[in-house]
Amino acid sequence: MPQIPPLKALRAFDALGRAGSVALAAAELGVTPGAISQQVTRLGELLAVQLVTRSGRGLVLTELGRLYHAEIRRGFAALEGAQDVLDRAREDAAIRLSCLTSVLMKWIGPRIFDWQSQHPGARLSLTGSDIEPDLIRGEADFRIYYGGRIHPAHHAVLFTDHVVPACAPDLIAGHPLRDPADVLAFPLVSIVWNRRFAPGPEWSVWAERIGASAPESALSYSLSGSAIDAAVAGRGFVLAQISFIAEELRSGRLVVPFDIRLPLSEPYYLAWTEAALAKPDARALHRWLLATGRAQGIISAG
């Protein structure tokens, strides 16, 4: 088997062939021009072939040199390609969790730090999007989604949420509420659901539940998270998903004067692929998501 020349000499010759001058090759590799010339000369001696010839004050490749350079360039290109593959694989090691935007903002986002504290070495990428990713094509590893679509990958029910009327404490300060119908006298914030989903409970449905009628809402949002933030700012009552307002209730930024709940028409699901579970820490995240969903289901159902 022929002996392979030293890698340092091959790199110097490859850089010279690509750069076209000793000075540029030296700058690329971070060495002196003399080092490039020395390594190229050494390579020619080892191969017993004249690879370069002098032209003025520089070196140019001979015909054999050009032939040899074309071949070793393929080798270096393969090595560079292998590095790219490794870099992409390292990047792909991150677990990609995709969620509906409000789910990311108000449910999984605040809770994911608990899981991360138990898995400090895990790499996790979170994406909030209302566009369903194609899990089979690797656009995400896990997807938390609401009703409607059944992913072609593995999926499981996480929980069915409920909504309750919530507001900032200052909104009702000095206005004692004696009856659930008193809620309807305050400004009402509505959430306009995406048409591809079954509509969520509206104020008219909640009012009917308590034997009253609701006025038209003057303020509506397409994102649950934005509607909740408006309620925190004291803009009115919002029919908020229980899973989305846990932090606000815990901190006292929102209160629920009357815990009269309405269920959403469909559950939240978790979807994934077998390939996703092969990633480091992915099975642990999978178990945690399912357990967190089950626990939320108990809380939401009351």
C-alpha cells in the first residue's frame, strides 16, 4: 500500500493550488510563505515528482501538479463535507418542540424551565407557530397542537382545557361581586379562534350557563396570550384557559371571582416520531410532557 504523504504537506499544496500564490496560501493557513514553499518542496521530493515550477518570484503548478491537485482536492472536499455532516448532526441533536403560539407563551414556556433544571445538558429549541410542521419530514421532533388534525406520526391526548372568567384585581376593587351575572357588567375581552379549529366557548355561552345574556364584547384578540395580557392590564374580564393563567393566578395578577368553567370542544395533543425519540434526552422530555399534560387535565377539570 503506497505511503500517504504528511497531511501538513498536502494541505499546503492544496492551498497553493486553490489560492494561486504562496502568499495567499500562507495567509489562508496562518503560516509564513516560507513554510508553504518548504512543505510543497518536501511533498514533491516524497512523491519524486515536480509539482511546481518557478514563475517570476512565485510558484505555479506543473501539468502533473495540476493533475495531482485535482485529485487531492476531492479528498479535502470529502473531509470538509464530513465536517459539515458532523456539524449538522450536532445541531440536529437539539430537540425541536413546536407549539401553537399561545401554548408556547402561556403554558409550556413557563413550565419548561422545570424540565431543563433536571436535564441541564439537554439542548432544546422551542418554536411557536400556528402552522402545523411536517414531523415526518423532520420539521420538528414534537408538536403540541389543538384538536382537528391528527398527525400521521404518533400522538396522544395531553388534556382538555376549560375556560373561566378572569380579571385583574384592581378592575373589581370597590365593586363587590355578589352574583356571577355581575361579571357581565364589566368590559369583556374576547378571543377569536382560528377558523380551522372548532370555536372555543364565547361569552354568550358562559352567560347562558348562568342564566343571563352577555353584551357585545368591545375588544377581541386572535391570540389567547394577548387577550390574557389585556386582562392583566385591567382592560376587562377574559374567558381564559386555565392552563394559560396559572402564573397570573399564582402571582395575583389575575383573579377568578366565580369558578364557573366551560370545557373546550377538543383536547390538546402531543405528536412525535420514533426518530425524535432517538435524540439525547428526548424520551425524558416525552415522558415529562405527557405527565405534565395529565396533571394539567386534572387541574383544568377542577
